[in-house]
Amino acid sequence: MILAAGRGERMRPLTDALPKPLLRAGGKSLIEYHLENLARAGFVEVVINHAHLGQMIEAALGDGKHYGIGIRYSREPVALETAGGIAQALTILHKGSADGEQPFVTVNADIYCGIDFSILLPVLRHMQTHPDADLAHLVLVDNPIHHPGGDFAFDSGRVMLSEKNTLTFSGIGVYQPRLFKDVVPGTVAKLAPLLRQAIAAGKVGGQHYRGAWVDVGTPERLHSLDIRLSKGSG
């Protein structure tokens, strides 16, 4: 699932007329990099949620055939935040699965990341065969300048609540559907409280990704990324 429902307030005025996932850097929209990387890794179906100017996302990406991947859309009348958006999309994510309760990968549309998503396939398989183990698996990155305090501690493949050895959550994760069991579809709900509860219960694993990653949260960061990618240094 690609999370694309955010308003992009810090990106205004760029996002007044264009949804943030369609902002371009290096000749492509931010969301196109994810679609291409997911297809390259062997993923065949993607669900994209949207709210603000969502019809523009659908018009730009269509059914995904151009990217070698199938796209379905979860439309939100108003942005439901991350957990609310995922809970709303669960019926679409589960469509066609044998038992309707398969783990899935999510990625924020408003980041740039050079990750090879195939490295998450073993995680997906493990979570499928051990559904009572971890509720989530987070991809963590080095703390960027604008977020020096990080989000979570990390050691030996486990994500913990601590102020030591902290890393930043990249916006890429693998989740079990039951992480969202208490979120009522159609309601606004944040992801962070659910993750902290699961971490406190010892139910969250992770990995440290050290490659290219940018939280494209401001026009300045978008411009810097555009220069990098245009020079072929992504």
C-alpha cells in the first residue's frame, strides 16, 4: 500500500494545485519511483489511498499497467491519517487472499527511497507463516538533520522504546492486519500510538536501511532531491 492521502501543508503553495505524491524530482513524480521499485521487486498489486486532489492521482497513474503493476484506489472523503487510512483500505488489501488476513507492505508516498523492496519479501513470508509473532516490521534510517532525535531505538533486529541508539522511521513498514483491529474504518487514527503499544509488547521487529532516503517534506528538500536525481546521484 502506498499512503498518498496527506495534504502536504508544508509544501504549500506547491500542493494547492497538485497532490504531494505527484510533485516531481529528477523527471518523475515521487510516487512513480515507488511504483517502479515495487514492480522491480516482484510486487504485482498496489493499493493507493488518497484524499486531497485524489482524482489527479488516479488520472496520472491509471490502473498501473504503464508501471507493470496493478493499482487499486482507496478513496477518503477527508484524510484519515495513516492508521485510519490503512484500516479503511483493509478490505481492498485483502481482496483475493485466501483468508483475508495477510501482512502487507506500506510506504509513504512523500518520501524518496532507493530501497530494494525485495529485501522485505522474507519478512512478509515469515509474518505469513508466524501470524502470532510480530505485528509490525519497520525500516529505520539514520536520523536526518531536521529530525536529530529519531523515533525508536533499535538493537539486534528489534525496535524498542528508548532514548538511546535511536533511528528514524522511514515511512516503510510491514504490518499484520490485526495491528489495526481496534481502528474503526472511516475514522481518523494515527499510526504512532499503535506502534508504540506494539513495541511495548515486544511485537515489532525492524531493519536499518543505510541507502538513499529523503523525507520530502519541504520545497527546499524537494529542490535538493531534484538536483541530486537530475545529476544521477540518487
